[in-house]
Amino acid sequence: MSTRSTIDLSAPAVNEKRRFPTFSKRATRTATILALLAWTIAVFDYGLFGTLLPAMQESFGWSASEAYAINTWIAVGTAVVCFAIGPVIDRLGRRKGMMTTIGGTAVVSTLTAVLPTGLGAASNVLLSVVRSFGGLGFSEQAVNATYMNEVYQVTEDEKRRKRPGFHYSFIQGGWPLGFLLSSALALAFLPTAGWRGLYVMAAVPAAIIVWLIARKLRETPQFELHRKLTELEKEGRPEEAHALAATYGVEHSSTAPLKRLWEPHLRRNTIVFSLAWIINFFGIAIFSVLGSSVLKNAKGVELSDAFWMLIVINLLAYFGYVFHGWLGDRIGRKKTIIIGWIISGLSFGVMLSPIASNPFLIILTYGAGLFFLVGPYAAIQYFMAECYPVSCRATGTSFIGAMSQPGTIIGGALFTAIAAGSGTGTAALWVGALGTLVSGLLMLAAKPPVEALLEDHPHA
């Protein structure tokens, strides 16, 4: 498959109108598959730390509270990396951005596998620094949302163009697939390969996917145009840039992408999405990332049994993405997100109560909670990409995605403090379950993305 640009970037005639070149069905299918694989492997590495935390805790000699604290410090470093990567992607491009994020995952997995454990505080610092760069892998979802949003706008595949949220949901479903993979491989290989061997297993497929992306993916025509407009602006030819942008029905701005997020017509969604992500990640950090610890310490489940439960639970959660992607195309992405997160918070509350007293009820209520917790991310990722114009789309999705890390930090600190005094179950209820419910209510303040939608479909 050719990765060359096919967009006409020559100087336009007066009042000339052009359309973006299309992505063939084959190119769209290839992009969809590689985006899913890239996100799944990125989450595999990201999820390994939470899945393997009990095993690493023993190896590093941490107490339970020390392990939670290390997880919080890693979240601090991850936030820094996530905040930085968005503007970089809006300059590098979607394709190179995907290579950077998944390539970073390969490097981080490899370095984690060789970290020393016998250096006391120095080992903890080294681990925190290395795992902070896991933020590259976490940011892969922002690149996916940006890239696939633009691909589905210009694809020849009519089904994907008309129902983009549903088809994107299969890609965003890489989150539970990645956690399922980490739980399954931990169950199968942790006794023999150890936690280091599992990180090596995460590095190899990540490196292969980088190679495949370099060979098979092409850049989106929207970004090719954006890059040309930026070049014209830097060369002191703003009139030509605006003329070329108008030809494609696109808004051109010389304002820095990060600054654009706070322009009057974009500011409200930036604030609402950011707050919702911060609060929602109280639940993600506790129930998705630290699932094995919650099951072990809050419900008394043995670690090997917890891995089995998480395999089943994350398999259910994958269908949550598909369901919410489908529902978002039907009733609107905003309504889908609100309904999902409210139901999730209630489900986790039941799971942590004495009502869930046997494995079946634990799996049922935990599975429902995760189904409605992570599933709406199929809707919100695509919704966010629709809310920002091309010039700051990757910056917007990455910036808001980075707000997950302050959520992890704040939620982790609250969780650690409450768990130390009242136990894991109480902490998970008041921080995780309640936070998830509140994040759904916050989304009521989101505004329909009129301006960006007009730019995405200028000739509609």
C-alpha cells in the first residue's frame, strides 16, 4: 500500500472548490485493524503494571500502601508525558504520532523488564521514571481517535462513514482486550516467566506494529493540508494559506494548538471534558487498573482466582465498547456517556456491598460496572475528536486524555488515604463508585460540537 499523499496542495484558482481524496475500503480496513492492534498492545503494557502490582510488590518489598503510592507517583509522570505529546502529534502527523506512541510502549516495556529491585529507594525512583513514559502508550488512544475520525470522514466505505461511532468502538475496545491479555498471560506465565518475562512479551508485538504502521499506513489528507497551511504561514504567506484552506472548506488559524483549546467556542467543552475525565478516572484507576488488588483486598478473592475473574470481566467490557459505539450513533454520544457512567457507578456500589457475596454475583456486578464504565469511552473519544477542528484535534484529544492522570493522582491519593484507615472496600466505594457516577452527571454540561462538525463536512 502506498503511503504517499494524494491531496492537491497547489495554489487554487479564485473561488475554486476541492474535496479531500478518499481512503479506499482496503486502506480503511487496514487502518482500522492496525489502530486496534496498536491500542490493544499499548493497553497491554499500561495494564500490566496494575495486573502485576501484587507480584511486583513482593519483589520490590513494598507494603500495600507503598504500592498504591508508587502507582500514584507514576501517574504524576504519566500526566507530564501525556500533556506534552498532543502538540507534538499535531506537528508530526497522525501516522508518525502512532509510530511514536506505540514505539514508546516497546521501549518502556523493555526497560521495565530489566529494572533492578535491590536498590531500595533508587529502584522505586527508576521504576517511577520509566513507567511514567508509559504515558506514550496511553496517549495512543488520542492518536487513534484523531486519525480514525479523519479517515472515516473521507472513506469510500459508506457503512463506516455513516456509522463511525459504531465502527470506532471496535478500536477503542482495545482497552479491555489489553487488560484481558495482561490478565490471561499473567495467569499462564507469571509462575514460570515472572513479571519481567511478561514485560518482554509486551515489547515484541509493539515493535512489530511500529514496523507495520510505517509500511502500511498513509497520512490523512486533512493533516496533509494542515501541514501545508502551517508551512505557508511560517513562510510569511498567510493569504495563500487562507485561500488554500477555503478551497477545502477548512478554517485556518495561526494560533498555537494548545491556545486554541481555550478560544470562546471551544473553551466550554475543554473544561467540561477535562473535569469529567479527572473524576471518571477515580473509577478507572481503581476498578480497571487495580482490579486484581480490589478483588483480593476488598472481596477476599485469591490472586489466581482474581486473574480468572478479570479475564471474564474484561471480555464483557469489550462488548461494552461495541454497545456504546452503536448507541452513540443512535441516540447521541453525549446521552450515551451520561447514561453509561451513572449505571456504572451504581453497579460498582452493589458489587462492593454485602449483596455480592459469591463469585457469580461479584463477576456479574463487577462486569456490569466495567461494561458501563469503559464502554462510553468509545463514544467520548470520537465525540471529543468531533469537537475540535483539524488544527488542534490531536492536541485537544491528548490534552483531555492527559486529564486522566490528575484523576489517577487525586483518586489514588484519596483511595490510599481512605484504604489505610477504613479498608480497600470502603475506599473503592467512596472514591471509585461515587466518582464514576459524578462524572456522568458532569457530562450534562457538554455542548454540541457545531463548529468542528461544519468543518468536517464542509460540502454537506
